Amino acid sequence: MSQKFDVVVIGSGPAGYVAAIKAAQLGMSTACVEMWLDDKDKVKLGGTCLNVGCIPSKALLDSSQKFVETRDQLASHGISVNSPSMDVKAMLARKNSIVDQLTGGIAGLFKHNGVTSISGRGKVLAGGKVEVTDKDGKVSILEAGDIIIAAGSVPAEIPPAPVDNEFIVDSSGALEFSEVPKRLGVIGGGVIGLELGSVWARLGSEVVVLEALEEFLPTMDAQIAKEAGKIFKKQGLDIRMGARVTKAEVKDGAVEVSFSTSAGEHVEVFDKLIVAVGRRPRTENLLASDSGVTLDERGFIYVNDYCRTEARHVYAVGDVVRGPMLAHKGSEEGVMVAERIAGKPAQMNYDCIPSVIYTHPEVAAVGKTEQQLKAEGVDYKTGVFPFVANGRALAANDSDGMVKMLADAETDRILGCHIVGPSSADLVQQVVIAMEFGSSAEDLALTVFGHPTLSEAVHEAALAVDGQAIHIANRKKRK
């Protein structure tokens, strides 16, 4: 006999568990199907983000940054520390403890909100049914009034560098090195590659990043990307653009990587190699042939602006649908869908989704880049303020980078903000809120910011849009 629910969610990552909780809060009987198991064969909630993505990587980034600060920066504060060392085992244990705390927290939230957690692999069938196959191969059927697909994504693979989870690893394996590699190769100079490369570079690895594209961080604002590249190289990341990997093979306990550039063919040998070339939607074996749900040519589920698929009462959110693969984007889509199922007129503003690279300094952005505005023929104004002119950044010995504000030349409405510098992830959120309310650069310029704070750099960038910055010499604005 099948179980019946108002809503069945497939996947318990940030998009799935949030959708399930919201649906339950809105009074609907809700089940969440998750195939991930822990080492005791119990369901493990949280998806990639909590288990092998956002959270564990940030734990390692934080630990490694504290090590760098202790080793290289405390002396300037008058603090003496003799030969600090990193206990990698302890660092990984801390990371695992944080993951366990958060994944266990989701289980508690499910219980509190009345969400039924079901262990197994979910598959969407026709007629509002979900097939669940548990770890032993037993199949059961769930009947749903509405289905929300939140199956997430998996690391993308490339044929020249097959992952063996020992010498050649993906982003998950890069979180589990038992010791610091002396020489580490990273294929991919995007968000994942830079973050993981930064962790191990701080701990002593000689890190070489091989990026096939000629342009560094092409989706970021070009000025910010250029500044970030300078900072990362100064930190010791050897970033090689236009480097196309043609072969990677394990030889004598090391990885020999062949790649080509405009200068010719090259070979490098590494102790470990991370393949960080992006992610792809987890849609294999997810949909029955008669489910009515359509995939595009890249394997993403086709949805409309409200995340509804072409099948009646079936929605999809997060990494399996169009748009950036960001946990917070998926979470908000999950909330929107749950509310729409409940009959509420919810919607999302996709123009105000921030993105962050959690290197140090962080790189954060929201809205349009200068290159996008030029391509669209939008007349705009620019304001830039460097952190080296910010008192709080100097006091913290953390003054690399800048804030860049873009506003419409006629209306002054904020069109984008791009930051490389300390606490960028938190600073950009101030601008996200401003943009959500349709604020102008002048609105931020007239707002009182506390002193001394890093956020004053946002204030000054807004002032600089109209050549009114106080703590730098203003550029002459075009007539």
C-alpha cells in the first residue's frame, strides 16, 4: 500500500530541505526523500552543500586562514608565536564535527515541523507518484499532490583526468587529504578550484591552477577579476590561463599532467590533482520516461519562471534547473514553490542573487557587471573605493581589494556591486537589500554608516558614483 502526502520533495540539500520545511509550515503533509547514507547506513540530510560542499569547504578555508594569520601576520600586531604547525587530522575532525552538527540539525527541524524523512533514491513517475528504492533494492511508491524535485548536482568530469579518489580527486576528495600535498595541481580556475587551491596553498602546498579559458573569472566584473587575480598570485597561487589538460595519469605514486598552451605542450608532476571543472545536474535515473518532465540539452530540468515543469503538479528547484548553482538561490526557489503550492502569489527576483568566492579576500557580486551593461547598451556610472583607504581594513591588516558600484546614468538606480576584499560576502548583502528595494546610489550615499567599519567602503563607493567620495580623490565624471 502506497503512502500519500500533499507534497513529496526529492533531495534534502538546501533547496530540498527548505522546501520541505516551508511546505510543512504551510500546513501540508510533507515527505522528503534522500538517498545519501552515512557510514552506519542511516539517512544523511543536507545534500552536497552541508556534507561535501559549502560547509566543509568553508570550515577548511577558515582553519587554513587562521593558520596563515598566525604564521605570517601576528608578528605585526606584536604577538610572538614560535613555529606554528597545522594538525591536518584535527582540522578535518573539526570540519566533520561541524557537518554532523548541521546535518543533525536538519533532522531535528524535520521532526519539529512534521516532515517525514524517507531514505532511498527517488524517481518521478507519471500521475503524481514517486518511486523510492532503498539501499536494499526494495521499491515503494509515494503518492503526492505535488512533487518538488531538488536532486542537486554532482562534480563534472573530464575524460583526460579520470578521478580515482586517491591521486586524482574531485571537489569532495579534496576535502579529505590526510596530509598536505607538497605539490598540488588544480584543473579549473573557477570558484571551486580557487577555494580548494587556497586551502592547501595556505598550509604549504605549491599549487598550480590550470584553467582552459584565456580570461580569468569571466563571469565576474573584469576590473574585480583582474584585481583578484593579482592578489591570488601574490598569495602564491600559480594560475595558468589558456592551459588545456590533455592527459593525466598516475605514475610511481604521483600524477603526471600533460597540457597545452599558446606556448606549446607542457608536462607537470603533482602529488595530488583536483578536478574542479564545475558541476552538472543530478538528473540521471530521476525521471520515468512518461513523467512528463523535460530535460534540456545540458541535462537541466526545464521550468518556467516559477520553477514549474511541463508536468502537472511537478516542480524543480536548485541545481537541477537553470541559473547559477548557488545554495541560497535553491533555498529561495524552494520557499517560492512551497508557497505557490499553498496558493500564495510568491515569486523570486533573480536580478538580486549574490554570488561569492570564499577565498581570502572574498570576491562577491550582485547584479550586472560593467561588461554586461556595455553589451546591453546601458548608460551607467561607476564608483570605486579601495580598502587601503578604509581605516577598519588597515587596522585589521586586511586592506587588499576594492568595492565597485554601478548605477544607471539617468535614474541613479543601483545596477550592480562587485567587491574583492575583507568580508565581501557580508558587505555585498547590504547592496542586495538596497537593490531589492530599488535604491539609488544616492540612497546609499545619504545613509549613515558606522565608523570605523568595513561597510564604509560600500558607502564611499556609492558616493564615488557621482564623484563625491570623501576619503579618496574623485575622478572627473563624464558630462
